[in-house]
Amino acid sequence: MAAGLGDFTGIGEKLMPETGTPLEKIFIVKGDITRLSVDAIVNAANSSLLGGGGVDGAIHRAAGPELLEECRKLGGCPTGEARITRGYGLPARYVIHTVGPVWRDGKHGEYDLLASCYRNVLRLALQYDLNTVAFPAISTGAYRFPPARAAEIALRETVKFINRHSAIKKIFFVCFSPAIFQAYKNALKQYAKSQV
Ligand code: ADP
């Protein structure tokens, strides 16, 4: 298991270190997900899986052309589902690609689809025996999902999952912008409060 953070900058914002609760496995960090040496990083891909902008572009650039070659063989991925590839030039061993929903108005299944992304990624991680997983804030960039709601869903689904499956040891939520970082910190505080 490679859980080292390498030279990842801005690391270290761990909140709510309540020993014995699943929250101690959750880390909210700032930075670039492509630099994390975890078992798997998650890609907020589009349904073609053939690369795009944002975090998807950054992951493909850092992994190199072999990633695109493997993605081509997968034949795409529907919204809410996930697919796994190797990490190639990345410090992470695997990339789990998931396709988040495009935000419209919240009345088109966006909440459930985003929750499915988190569940399906974690199911794959379990299946491949991966203990450390790093997520970007899926759908909060080009797909315009409101960050506060997205962070809430990310946290709720992840905590629910790791409560049931102790094989997952560490989850990183990697925030690329201060607004997303703040949204996750708020969501974590809310969640912790709701548990007492
Ligand atoms: P989506 O299409 O799912 O919205 P984006 O890549 O546009 O995907 O954005 C998703 C989130 O990923 C945004 O919060 C964006 O700021 C963030 N992001 C972009 N580049 C990186 C990166 N290198 N590492 C981590 N997060 C990133």
C-alpha cells in the first residue's frame, strides 16, 4: 500500500480526529490530486473517458499517453458509474474514473447520481483491495454542481461506506480551490455535529 503523500504541498488539514470513528480516516487537503501517492486517485471524467479539461486533463497529462490507450478500450462510462485503470506515470497505482452529473436544477437526479459516483468508486476500491483513495470534488467544476451540496454528499456517502467496510483505511478529499476547501471543511463540521 502506498499511502505516502510525496511532496504534496499544503497537506495537513485534518479535522475531527475522533479516534474510533470513521471520520479519523477522512482527510481534507488542498492541492493537486495528481501528486498524491495513494492506491487510487479518482478522476472526474466525462462519459467518453477520452480525456477533457479540469482534473481529467491534469490526470491524463501526468499519467502519460498509456492512460488514454487503456481508457479507449473501456468504451466509455455512464453517469454515476465508475471504471478502473492503472496509474502509469502517476504516483498513484490506479485511477478510478467516474462520471459525475452535470448540474441543471437539482431536479434531474443530480443528487442521486453524484452519490452513486462515490459508492461505485469505493466498491471498485474494495474489489481491488485498495486502502487509500483520493477524490477530487466531482462535478463541481465544469459540471457546476453547488460545492456545499457536493461536499455534503461526498462526505455522507464515504462515511457510510467506510463504516461498513473497514478495509478502506484513508480517504483524501483533494480541494483545488479555496472555495471547495471551505465547502468540505463546513460539511465535515456539520457532519461531526450531527453525530453527537
Ligand atoms: P467536473 O466536470 O466533474 O465538474 P472538473 O475537472 O471541471 O470536473 O472539476 C472538478 C473539480 O476538480 C473542481 O473542483 C476543480 O477545481 C477540481 N480540480 C481541477 N484540477 C484539479 C487537480 N489537479 N487536482 C484536484 N482537483 C482539481
